[in-house]
Amino acid sequence: MNYRAVILFFLISFSYATAVRADSLLPASVTEQWTPVPPVITAPAGGVPSDAVILFDGKNADAWAPVMPGSKGWQVADGALVIVPKSGFLRTKASFGDIQLHIEFREPAEVQGHGQGRGNSGVFFMGLYELQVLDSYHNPTYVNGQAASIYKQYAPLVNTCRPPGEWQSYDAVFIAPRFGPDGALLSPARATVFHNGVLVLYDVALKGPTAYRGYPHYTPHPACLPLQLQDHGDKVAFRNIWVRELHLSSP
């Protein structure tokens, strides 16, 4: 057998088949999308994106208001927003739906209490859905109540807590629930969370607003509501708080 001729035949056949397939493909331009053009923003390293809403930059708490009537709110000290125990929750004056959130927090350096009684606070999306803040550094508790959990719903994938007294961060994407005109739930709230740069919750579907006792369930509420920070009696500090409104048409 003339092996060279056989090899040459197969090479010619393959080249012809490839050329035919290439000619039958649609032009590359058919799958090119040119509009709408994404807005241009700036995002400096370690800084705040230019389209973010700054909620606390260390100077004042003007973007916040106490939830409890008559409360004087929390203390601004050394560039941080510090819980004043028994002063009640804080809420943003603005309301939000779908957001990207960045927030930094510091647990009290002097360790007091254990379990849920140690450095407890919380970030409440829409004032309803809690991302737990807790000193979970060598501090056992129920896992769906430890730091970076969606309280009483989802435990974090890992515990990446730093020692008390060190600054930590949450970066989260929260997608608000959608309700129909009749109040029926169309899609649940969803959340993805990074704790200290580590993915701890990925696109979890929330079962309803946070419930301490019993099971959560949805009731219709406005598309945008204030963000809230919890006073649980511990002097947790916060800084560098900003959000980006995402304006998603659907989750």
C-alpha cells in the first residue's frame, strides 16, 4: 500500500471538509452585540466606585437615622460608626432594592460573652433580611447564626473571621424579592457574600424575612426599603460603607 498517497488523500479530504464547514457558518458579526454600551465608571484600587452611594466615610452619620423614636443614634469616633448599646437600630435615609454592598466592621477587642452574646450585630437588607455580624473567632454557636450567615437560614461555606479588634469586611450582592400585582411572590430574595474577600454564600435563595423564632415566610413589601444596622447591645464598629444600586429588571 502506498501510505504516502493515503495520508495525502486524508489531508486533502480534511482540508476540504473544514473549508466547507467554514463557508456554512454565519458571519461573525451576527453574534456581535454593540448596544447598549455599558456606562463607564472609575474604580480605584482600594477605593470607592464612582457610581456608588457613600453611606459612611468616617466623617459623619448624615446618611443614617435612628429607628427608635427619641434615640440619639450611634457614635462617630476615630473614623468609625460605633454602636451605642440600647440606642436601637440605625437605618439609611435612602431606600434600596437590588444592591452591591461593601461594609467593614470591627468586633470589640475586649472579649466578653460567648455564642450569640459576643460581638453581635447585623446588616439588614431592606430592614428585613439579616446578614449576621458576630465575633465567630473561636466562638461556637449554631452555624446558621454565626458570622456571615443569612441568619437562621444559611450557614457560610467557611469561617474566615479575624481575631476581635481587627477590621473585617463584607462584600455582598443582594437581589430583592419580586411580587406580583396580587402580592404573590414571583421570585425570592437572593444573596452572594464575600467575607474578608472569601466567598461564603453563593446565590442563596432567601426563604423570607429574618425570623428569630419560627420559620420565615414572605409578605408583600415595597421594591425599595432602607438598609438597617442592628444594635444587639455590643459595641461593634463600622466603617467604609457604600452601595451600588444595580437596577436589574429581573433577578
